[in-house]
Amino acid sequence: MKKEKIVLAYSGGLDTSVIVPWLQENYQAEVICVAVDVGQQEDFQKVEERAYKIGASKFYHVDKKKEFVEEYLFPTLQAGAKYENKYLLGTSTARPVIAKALVEIAQQEKADYIAHGATGKGNDQVRFELGIKALAPEIKIIAPWRIWNLQSRSDEIAYLEKHGIDLPFPSKKHSYSQDENLFHISHEGNELEQPEKEPNYSNFLKFISPLENTPEEAEYLRIGFQQGIPVSLNGEQMDGISLIQKLNSLCGKHGIGCIDMVENRLVGMKSRGVYETPGGTALYFAHEELERLCLDRETFHKKMELSFLFAKLVYNGQWFTRLRKALSAFVEVTQEYVTGEITLKLYKGNILLAGSSSPYSLYSEAFSTFEKDEVYRQQDAEGFINLFGLGIKIESLLRNNNK
């Protein structure tokens, strides 16, 4: 009988390394490991060597950095989407990219299953599986953490030893659970599980300098946008990957983009994490300031309302839904005139607006000036206020008369 095939989302870490022999033992299937590159700092050659050492039949390294930036990160930036008005969705936007890559390999290999190492407590299991269901509903899904009896890191290491697999894994005693990509890195675990405790930033910050170590002088940078997409830095045209990498370096050294957040997970519990998103923080700030200059009031206000819904859909793993696509269509229309440059001042963890310009600016000094002007009749305001406040006046008169 022909062996079934399982495509596994493989990182090279302990969890997914244990999953390979576990799948072989419990499904008697061929396991194909897929490492999806979304910009994490990883030696993929070593990841490949480890995959074959533990018994993978094939290994794929799929580079999705460009697609991640252009088709997921930047549309989310254009939407101004922040989960619970704080989290810039660094992990959330990467998951549908990974799910799509897994589906592509599974279809190429004619695989029967896709497996992942996300736990039954987190959001990622939902994000992976909704993506797979949307793109390849016929493929079955295996989530070992929801069905095996391994409960701890020591259990996993013992399982590998039992199967004759001896691989070096760093001690987990004092380390954090982390997820990294081009855009951000998240940290969970240890003292972060106790909200009353201050994070030990010196133990885990990777992109960002602690405030105590940041420069004593401010630094200015200028970000250029074309229809809501960042395209240049300090006058130099850049592709999205290079621009984010450069901003991560520039903003990180000034302590920009570190948030400590207790969030509401989709599965119902609250969790605490620290997110490093230095370049993304600058991009969100600059993009919003450019929109303030270029969008009319009603569009800007409606977009602010819908950005909350957009963020919720992305966080919940609903990227491939009709509603998310419809919201993206709305966002795309709003970005037609969001073109220009924003100058930022970076200092000690803060971003300050230091200038904004656009050929499509709706700011008019002629109308806004406090000096003498020839275009605005202040007398017109009286009639406007009378009509705008008429309902308030009528209600007050009638309610007071009926007391």
C-alpha cells in the first residue's frame, strides 16, 4: 500500500523536531518538512540537516519574504490595523503566508495531510487551519499538541531519546517563547506571565536597545509613500524588505517600537507579551500622519472605524475571507492620494512628527490661517451653528417646558 504524505510546517526547533518521528509512528506516513522564510534570522541549511537527521523524506525552504511584505504587511499597514489599538499584528500577518506556502507544497506533493506545531492554547492553530481550509478544504489537518500525551519539554526530549534521536537543544529553563520574522519579534513566558512584574528587557530584547543605552542625540529620518505604500527612506528608493530592515536598525537603536501588552486571545484567555516592532512602529506613525494630511474628514473617520475590524480579522486568522477582501478594496480606494513624505524625529523611545508634505495635501493655509484672509466668511459660522445645533435647542426647549 502506498504511504500517505504529510506536509509539516517545520521550524527546526524541539517541538516540530519531535513531531516528525511522532507522525511517522502514529500515521506510518512520509513526512515532508517545509520551512517558510518570512525573514526570521535562521540558518536554513542547519534546519534542513536537522530535518533529514530526524527522518524527513523531503525538505523545502520556501522564501516568502517579498510576498509577506507586499501582499500582507503593506495592505495591513495601509489599513492602519492595530489589534486592540496597540499590537501591530507582526505574527498574525505572517501566518496566512505560511499557510499558503504549506498548501502550495502539499498540492505539489499530492499530500494527504498538513501538520503544524501550534499549541491548543494559542491563536496560531486557528490562523494556520483557517488558511488551509480556505485554500485547500480537501486536505486534512493534524495538530499533534491537541492529541498527543507529551506535556513538557523534558517529555519531548525523552521521546526523541527513546527513538534514538540525539540532537542538541538549548536549555529552556530561562528562555522565552519567541516568534520572529522580518517585521517583528514577540516574547512570552517567564516573568511575562505575571503582569505585576516589570519585564527583564536586558534578557530578551533583540531588535531594540534598552532606553538606557540609546543615543543622547535625536535622529531625523524621512519616509516617502506612494499611494500608501512606503517606497523611500531619506530620499533613497527602496524595496519593501530593505526599507523595513533599515528602519529596524535605525529605530531600534533609539529604543523605538517596544510594547508590553496584555491582550485578549481568540481562544478566550488573556495573555501577556512583549513585541518588538521598531521599523513597523515608524511606518504606522508616518502613514497615519500622511493620511491626516491627504484624506478628507469623513473618509478618515470611517477608515479609523473599519481599521479595528480589519485588525480583528487578521488577528483571528480570517485573512482569506470575503469580508477582509472587501475591507481591503475599501482601503485601496482611500489610498489613491496618500502620497508624500513624512519627517520623523527619533529620541529615547519616542517618535515625533517633524514635518509632512504631499502634492495631494488637503491642508490650506489660506483657509486655516489666524491672519487676515480673503476666502473665509466668519459670519457664515453663525448660520451653520444654528442649524447644526437646532435639534439640541428644540429638545432642550420641549423637555424643559414639560417638567
